[in-house]
Amino acid sequence: MSQAVSSPTLTIVIPVYNAEQSIGRLVDALIAEPPLPQTDVVLVNDGSRDGSHRECLACCERHPGRVTYLRLARNFGEHGAVMAGLCQSGGDYVVVMDDDFQNPPHEAARLVDAAVAGGFDVVYGAFREKCHNALRNWGSAFNDLVATWLLGKPRHLYLSSFKCLSRFLVERIIAYAGPSPYVDGLILRVTDNIAQIEVEHCPRRAGRSGYTLWKLIRLWLTMFVNFSVAPLRLSAVLGLGVSAFGLLMAVWSLLEKLLGVDVPTGWTTLYVTVVIFAGIQLVMLGLLGEYVGRGLLEANRAPQFVVREVHGGGLTPTREARRW
């Protein structure tokens, strides 16, 4: 007699930031029509300043045993909140989605179906038409170019925040204990068994995006410094290039002198050394300082996240959702 194959389980991780107007309805929709029969939800409140805490507690009360709520001690950023949710997750698959209905609940099932059917470690949702604001769209385009260069991302792949991860991949992502995690960088470090499918992207139903220009810059710095030494290699190549340019300018100055061109003495040398070399040195010093500073944070065990409270309970997590 053949042994029955059990249905896979699913955990949906939702980082929550100032989403009191949407998070309750989103959780209700996911529980009413779950992507898989055994589905639970992990909410991670990333230092919200509105009534999100109250709404998340209400979700736990309405759906006992189906919703787990983590309240972080402060704002750690989206990727820190996702790491907290992944540590708390217990499903065979984990879907990460936004808290504002821009990722329609019914599309989560399509991501899971694609991951299960194809045996993929991760399936990204590629938006048919993005409904982010102009800053977020510009930032995503720049992020895509940088990830392709630094992380070896396939050019066709869109690194969406809406994705489905296998348990194999989740276990290896949460093994990373360094500060300032970048989840997509960790994914690309671990696997190339990646797929993407087209999904719908809707306008925000309430509130506004938590991404600012400064937060995007911090994300790019994390990608630059934590997941690649390419900037250091580029600075070395740039230094050689500038040195070669300085040598050419020295030859040019000598020719001008030999040909009797009336040029103020020392002018060429002055603008070459001051304008170019000083700028390059400052950039290199800043880059080295960023590497040293992040190394110091890691040596001091700076936390990815700190959980203040845990409420409710869904599938049993594989490890405790705390990081110091």
C-alpha cells in the first residue's frame, strides 16, 4: 500500500510598518482563503508609530493558532524584520509579502504552486506593472543594476520583495548572524535554483511607503559593503587609472613647456593633483571607513533585530526569533 504524501505547510511573513489601516484586512483575507490548507501568518511590527500594534494583537485574537505576532524593540528596517519573521517561521515554504495590499493575497498561491511544481528554492513575483512612487521605481532600477554587477544576479531576474522561499533556503538564510542583513543578497549567495512569475501589483490602499531616499541609500551601502569586495577592487583599478592620467598630464605639461606654450607655472599640476587626486582619496577613505565600521559592528555583535514581545502562535519555528 502506498504511503500518503502530506501536503506542504506554508508560513506567510509580513513585515509591518505603520499599517494599522490595512494589516487586519490583509490577515483576514489570507486566513479566509489560504494558499495552502496548512497556512499560518507571522506579523513583524518594525517599530510602527501608529496603531499597528493594536491591530496585530487583534489579528492574534481573531485567529488563534494561525497568527504569530512579533513586536520588535525599535525600527530595524525591512530586511531585519524579514529575518525575524524567517526565524519564527515553521512552514515547508515561506512567502514574504508587503503589508499594504500591493501584493494581492491570491497571488501568494501562484508563487507557492510554482515553487512546489518546479522544485525551486525561491520564486520571485515580477510585477506586470509597478505601482510604486517615482522614487521607489528609480531606486528599484538602480538596485537592479547594482545587484547584477556586484552579486551576479541574472539580468532578467527582478528582485521583488514578494517571493516564496523553500525551507532549505530559509534555514541557510537565517544562519547568517551578521548585522545589516540583505535578504536577496543572502539568497543569491546560497542558490541559483531561482524562478520568477508575473504577478499583479496594486496601488496602496492606505498609508504611504516607508522607503525614503536615506533608507534606499542605506540599503545600497549594505549591498556594496556586506556582500561584495568589488568596490575595493574598483577603487584599486580607479587608483591605477588616475595615476596613468596624472602621468599623461605630466607628459602634456612637459610638451607645453618644450613648445613654448604660455601656461602659468604649476597650473596644470595644481588642478590635476588637487581636483582629481583629492576627490579620489576622499572616496576611497570613505569606502574603507565603511568596511571598517561594519566590521566593528559585527565584532561587537550588533543585532539584526531584537524582539520585545511575542504573541499568538502558529507553526512551530525552527529556531528562536531573537538575535543579539
